[in-house]
Amino acid sequence: VADHARELAKHTHLDIATITGGVAYMNHAEVFSENQDIVVATTGRLLQYIKEENFDCRAVETLILDEADRMLDMGFAQDIETIAGETRWRKQTMLFSATLEGDAIKDFAERLLEEPVEVSATPSTRERKKIHQWYYRADDIEHKTALLIHLLKQPEATRSIVFVRKRERVHELAAKLHEAGINTCWLEGEMVQIKRNEAIKRLTDGRVNVLIATDVAARGIDIPDVSHVFNFDMPRTADIYLHRIGRTGRAGKKGIAISLVEAHDHLLLGKIGRYVEEPLKARVIDELRPKTRAPSE
């Protein structure tokens, strides 16, 4: 976000700073010693500085909450409400969310916003169709791993993000891929910022072509030219699926989103199809055909 803000503001007088976790206090000293026009911050570290009285909330005129739905999913509601209370002198609040589905986000918006105006934007059919989506059925975790290895070795998979649901799976899968001759980098929860930056740089520099990540760890990353998104583990909800596949097909380019589906994931496929307004179709790799029958609808 800060990088895009700096690019947009490069011909203006605006000063832009960042506050993130995993960075030593001394590296944030300039934020506190100089006037900043825009501060891009993660909730936890900003709240820490507010409590330590290092950050003056009275100067905040506009509070912007980006990816509010994801912040709620990850349990940051209380932190955000505390920050909102500390910046009560502000003139405007804006809340951005990929989805307004469900009572949680609506209740949250009502608590934070006064007489809000809702502005919604729906991607055109042409934009949505830039991401091609399908799935492969897998009998078990071993079959799923074999499918992923086969797909990652295809020449068109030039830069891939593989999503898993748990931190433990990140290292297990990285080891399996390494055995198959596929080098990876990864993002996991509670990773210090310098290691996150290094992992992303290894991918964008082309030293590796595969990034493994959990949903929490991948929050806020912006990686260009992602050719494929793989759902090694299916997400809990359809809106998280939409967040995941949105990592590909950016800047007018086409992308591919592939899901590896076990029997217990089958019910979610229908929900995802309805949510993205496009049913996901099954594909089969001849030498890796599933041995079990597909669950009945």
C-alpha cells in the first residue's frame, strides 16, 4: 500500500511513512520525529505505539481501514475499535472490504461509521474471466502432493503461490517439494519483517518460482506476475477463496487458479461456484487419476 501511495504522490509534497511489526523501534523514529501526511500501519504495532504514547492520534484527520473483512477474520476487531476510539478527533472514516457479506462486517461498519454511504464496485465480466479456475480431485494428502508437484513442473507455471491452511503444513510441503527438485520460499505467521521481505524478494527476483503461504501470512502482500494460485488446502469460506485467487490475473494479465479437492472439500465447491458466479469444473491428469469416486452432490 505504501509503495503505491508513494508512486501516486511522487509529484506532490506528501510525506508517507510505514509502521509494521518485525521492525525495530529505531527504524520508526522518523515517523514520530517528523510530520507525516500518510501513515500506513499494521494494527498491532500501531496500537503498541499508541499505548506507549509515541504516536499522536489527535493529528489524524482520516482513518482508512483496508481489507476490513480479513482483519475481522483474523480477530483484529478489538484492536481496530481501540484505534478508532483513540483517533476520535478525525473528520472521516473509510472502510474497504472485498465483500460485505454476513452480519459481522455490517455490524462492525455500523459501530465504526456514522451515517455511512456505501459504494460498491463489481468487476466486469471481462475482468473476472481473466482468471481461469478449475479443480482436481485428490484421494488423500499423498495424491494431492503428487498432483501439485506435477502441476508446478509444467513450463507455464512461471510464478506460483501455494496456499495452505496451517503453519505446520508450510514446512511439510516445502520439504516434499524440495525432494521433488522444486525449491520454494514461504511465509508463515509471526515471521519477522526482514524474513518476510527476503522470502518475497527471492520470488520476485526469480531465485525460486514457488511461494507457500497461509492466509494470515499472505495478508497484504503484492507480488507481480503471479501465473498460478494453487489451493493445496481449500479455504474455510468462499470469500477467502476470492482473496486467494485475486493474487493472479492482475494488471490486465490472465491468471490460473487451481484447487486440489479431497472428499471433505466437495461441499465447498458449490458455495464457491455460486459466490464467484462461475461453477468450477473438474480436470483429470491421466497418470494421476483419482481411485475413489466423486462424492454425490
